[in-house]
Amino acid sequence: MSPRPLEREIKEKFPKVKIYEHSPKRFYLSMPKEEIRKIADFLFKEKGLRLSIMTGIDTREGIEILYHFSEDKTGTYWTVKTVVDKAEPKIDTISDITKAAAWIEREIWELLGVEFIGHKNLVPLLTAEDWPRDRFPLRRDYE
């Protein structure tokens, strides 16, 4: 499948999406956090894309979460971007949609403080057992 038909289908199915074409095989989809489960389900289950990784970044606007989906047959990446509020950093989990999200959601929770609602195993992976759970080493305000 070429990227263009999938791009059109995404726009039809998700009217709030903003799509930016970085290159012919690299697309960014900006969406409200409330639609993350729907787009993940669509890309993973309906279209067969693979979640290769997720990224969390503390920005001035909030904590940006990027979900990198690979269309392996074409080598095209579709990155879904959303922002959660730093004051209440919560977003629905997609770990029940694709198991690939389970560990990286734990890492983003542990290092940036984003709660993935519905995740069944939010326990630390990287920090020491006695690490304070209200300190997030990848946040801009971390000292």
C-alpha cells in the first residue's frame, strides 16, 4: 500500500488529525490524546502496522508522546504525536492493543511521570527500588 491511500483513509476516519509529511516515507500525525486508542487500534489491528517504539519528551507545551508505527512492507513510518498536561499527565494505555507498548509505557511513566490509565503493570524498570516516585529524571524541572 502506498502512503497516500492510508493518509486519505486516516484523514477520513480521524477528522481532528493534522498530518505533516516530513519525507515520502515519514509522516507525523498530531492528534488529541483522547483519540490515541482509536488510532492505535486502527493502525495496528486494521492496517497491520507495527509499533516499533514510543518516545516521551518534556516540552514547554506539555509532555509529548510519540507512537512510531512502521509499515514494514513499504518502509514508511507513521508517528502519532499527542501532548499530555504536565500538571495532570495521564493518557490511556495502548498496551492491551499492542504488547509492544507495555515496557515503553512503563519507562515513560517512570522517567517522565505519565500515568497510562489501564496499564496493568506500572512498576519501575530502570530506577532503584528506593527512588522517590515523585521525581522524574527526564523532566525539564528535574534537579
